Amino acid sequence: MKIACPACGHNANLPDDKIPKDKDFSFKCPKCSASVPVKASIGNPGNAGFGQNTAATSPAIPKFQAGGPKPALVCIPPCLGRKRIITGLENAGLKVHVPETPAQALKNLEYYVYPLVVIDEAFDTDKVMVAYMNSMDMFLRRKICLVRLGRGLETGNAMTALELSANYVIKFQDLEQEDASLVNNVLAVALSEHDQMYAVFNDSMKAVGKA
């Protein structure tokens, strides 16, 4: 059985006879050491998804349909990875904006508040977008989940994300792996971690009428 790690998207193969059928359990991801939960229903041979459970055990990208489609900014040159990200976000109910140049992306940032911004280093070669994001008012910046893509990055590395002033980092090559579900996995984790990080802060701001 293939089970995807919710932290890094790595697919682990577990022998069916080693999976408890009547209780939830978890195991350590061999790639990132994160805890990977497995529901009892997933391990039940009578389950329709048995043996094809990657989607069932992977987190889903949060839906954003309340109040109408919210925008997401995807700054990636044309490639398979960009196509997969756009498809995943559209399926989650977001309206995806895909600028062709950093200048166009900066104009978009002036007019929209994006809950998600994805920036590929190959798109922002002069780092003008990164500079703009770093100079943004913190009250506004906290509303944005910034995901940075790079060829030399390690997907989900929290220390690297901190160094890059991002909420999440993704190794670009991971977007074009054979298993397309990885894209949804990492985006779901990125958005979930961002929401959890600022949940208390945002609730406090709403309570005093400042959000």
C-alpha cells in the first residue's frame, strides 16, 4: 500500500500484512521523519480505495469558495509543474492568476490580496518580487502564504523557509515527479501550516476589530 507523507509528500510503501485493520496508527516518514497518520478505514480490505489510497491519506487543499473564489498568484514559467499547480488550486476553488513577467506580477500584488503566492526562482530571476514581499506591511504579509520554489531547495525544510522569509519551500523537481498528487500534498501542507501559525493572531485581530 502506498501512503503519502503529509509533510513532504513522499510515498511510502507499507506491506498490507503490517497494517492494522481495526485501529488507527502512525509511522515515521523515511524521508523527513514526520509522523504519518493512517486511518483504520484505509487499511480495511473492504474499503473501495484499498491499495489506491494515496489521495485518501493525503491532505486536501483547503476549499476557498465561501464569499466567492479567492485569488492565488502563481509565478512560474510555463512547464508541467505550473500546469499541475494551477489544476490543483482551481479544483480547490481558487481563481488562479498567472502573470507572464515579474512586472505584471507586481501590478497584481498592488491590486489583490492573495491568500497564496507561489514564486519560482526561475521566474523572479532579479528577485524583485521577493524584495517586494519582504518590504510589505506585516499586517498584510501575514494574510499571505508565500511558497518559494527552487532547484536546490528541500521540500518542506522549515529552516530554509525561515531564511527565505517564506512560509514553505518546494524543490522544483518534486513538482514534475511521476506522482502528480505530490503537488496537492505540499500545497495543502503549506496552506495548513500557514493557517495554524496565524490562527491565534488573526482571531485576536478580529476580536478587536482590526482584521
